[in-house]
Amino acid sequence: MKYDRQERQRYLLITLFLVIAVTLGFAEQGITESISSFLTIQVMPARLIQDYSTFGVGGALLNASLVALMGLLLTRFSSVTLAGPTIAAVFTMFGFGLFGKSVLNIVWIILGVFIASRLAGKSFGSYSLIALFGTALGPLVTYVMFDLGLPYAVSLPLGALSGIAAGFLLPALAGQMLSLHQGYSLYNMGFTCGFLGLFAASILKASKAMDPIEVFWNTDPSTALTLIIPIFSLLSILYGFLFSPHSFRKIIGEVIGIQNQTGRLPSDFFDIVENSESPWVNMGLLGFAGFAIVIATGSIINGPIIAGLATLMGFGLFGKSLRNSYPIIVGVVGAALLFGKPLTSPGVILAILFSTTLAPIAGQFGIIIGIISGFIHLTMVEATGLWHGGFDLYNNGFAGGLTATLVITIIHWYQTISIKEDFIDET
């Protein structure tokens, strides 16, 4: 597969992002200690919420960058275009490399998806997004390998087989789950992984092998983590302007045009612009906006929050814009204030960032429906994590899929009733 100049530049830009992240981590923790904490992370618990930066910022950033690099290489060698969906996946992998995914626990899920593609007689490229986003089930692998208390001779291969089995089942489920919310939740694989995680958690609970969920949430300020999103956002905006063949005015017009998109899956913003890199500007603006929201709440920038911001940025190329995201966030904040929940609590601040999976609802049906959806989302997301035992890292994707299914079903029912009433009136 030939790669045009724009795609080569995208690979270089993302590689630059990863190099910057590792450099910042090494500068803060030191190279030797970063490598040591990276190795520690591979065997640490990974279920929600496990902030890898508590084991060392340098090691966490090294792990995140290597996880993202694996996604980037998978994209490159599976002959898939590096565009909106794949870049969103790579950025999401980077974020969750600070927050549950490790080099060790994701490889088995990818292998499982690969085996499924062979069995189905399809190219791995056609399943590549399932493989990339499906790494949300990485904690299942880690849990079986290291948290069941079994001898390593048993637990290591059993954990690997668990990941392969999960990856193998994901392609069969992903399409069906998408049909439930009809593309109005951007984190469809979060919905799918949550569904599969329910069964995995149920089996472990039935066998009395499920431990309670523990939360590791870093509250120590980190210069490296604080700088990452502003740097990524600034570089994204500069790239969007400097490497576009169009004028400044044309790029601004395209960015405004992106704001008018609903964002419903699949919405690759590169497909709606004229040979331009202007979606990167939208991506950078979302990064700055999300960062400003986190600072405004008084939250400490840590691994999970970077995961939320990196995912927000990544989907700035694939469904999210400032216009369709803010109503959802307003709804989440409104629900938190109404129910007396601190905006800085882990569940709430992560919901503020990840709830934007529902951005297409606001984009399609307007501000009020978007706010209502965000409100419902917060009430759901606090319950769903327990359902799948913390095995689905994209818990907001699971809750968002359920919320979108409810909201869209009601809207379509109402629209059907209105059409029938209009028909009766006319006759």
C-alpha cells in the first residue's frame, strides 16, 4: 500500500507526540527509574481505576507511548489508512496506557482479533479498529495472570488464553452493539467490551475468584503530565495550519464546517474537508478546552485524566467538536451538582471528559437533548463499572452505549408517533 505525503506526515507527527511524552517522563523520573517502573506496571492490577502514574510518571508515560506505538505499527502494517478512526484509536491507546493498558495485557487481545479475522476469511485490516479499541479488556488478562493467586505456570497461559478468547469474540459482537445505539455513541467498542466483561466478571464471581475493586488515584502534581496535553494541542493546531495546502481563511471555514457535523458514526472529519489537515485544528481546540475544564474544577492532572483528554483529542478527528460536546458536559456537570457530587471526584471528572462519547446525540438532536443525555450518563456510569468488575476500561463507553440506546429509542418512538398523528390529521 502506498502512503501519500499527508499520511507520512501524520505518522511523523504522532511519533513526535510519543517521543515528547517519553522525554518528559524521563526528565521527571530519570531513565533508569522510568524503565524500572515500566516493568512494574506490567504486573500491577489494571482494573478500573488503576492510575499507573502512582508507580512513576516516567514509567507510565513509557508504557503509554509503547502501547500507542503498537497501535500505530498495527495500523501501518495492516494496510489501513491513518485517518480519523485509526488516529482516534491510537490516541485512546496512549491515554489508557496510563490507566489500565500495558504492553503485556493488550497483545493477547489483538492476537485474538487476528485469529477471528483469519477464521472469517477477512483481512486483519478490516478488523483493525476492533483490535485497537478492543484492548479495553486488557485488565482481564492482567487479572487472570497475576491476581488470582495461581502458580505462574498456570496463570500466565490462562491469562493469555483469556485475552485471546476475548479478542476472538469481539468482532462477532461489535456490529450488533452498534445497531443498538445506531452510531450515536462514539465509543462503540466500550459498549461491546462492557457487554463481554459482564460475562467474564460473572464467571469469576460465581467461582468466588473476584476481588473487590480498588481505586488508585494519583494526587501528586506532575510537571510532565501537566504539560503533555497543552503541547499536543498546540502542535495539533500548528500542524493543521502549517501543513494544509489551503489559506488561513479556508482552514477556519473548514473548522467551522466541522462544528456543523453531527458526529454520528462513522464521521471521519478528514472526509469532509478538501485535501486539508484542518481537523487537527479541531483536535487541538478540544484538547485546550478539555484541559481548561479540568483546571477549572481544581483537579490534579494524573494518568486517568490524561486518558480522558487524549481520548477527547483523538475523537476530535472522528466525531467530536466543540459544538456537539459541550451540551453533554453541561448535563454531566448539572447532574453532579444536583446530586452533590464533587466535580474533582474520580468518577465525575472522568465522566465529564469521557461522556462526550454521546456528542453525536447533541449534534443531531440539539442542546436540550444533549444536556439530558449527559445528565442520564452520569447516573449510569457510576453503576456500570461494578457490573463488569472494572474489566472494561471504557466504562463510559459502556454507560454511553446504554444511555444512547435509551435516548435514541425514545426519540425514534416519538418521531414514529408524530408521523402517524400527522398522517391521521391529513386524512
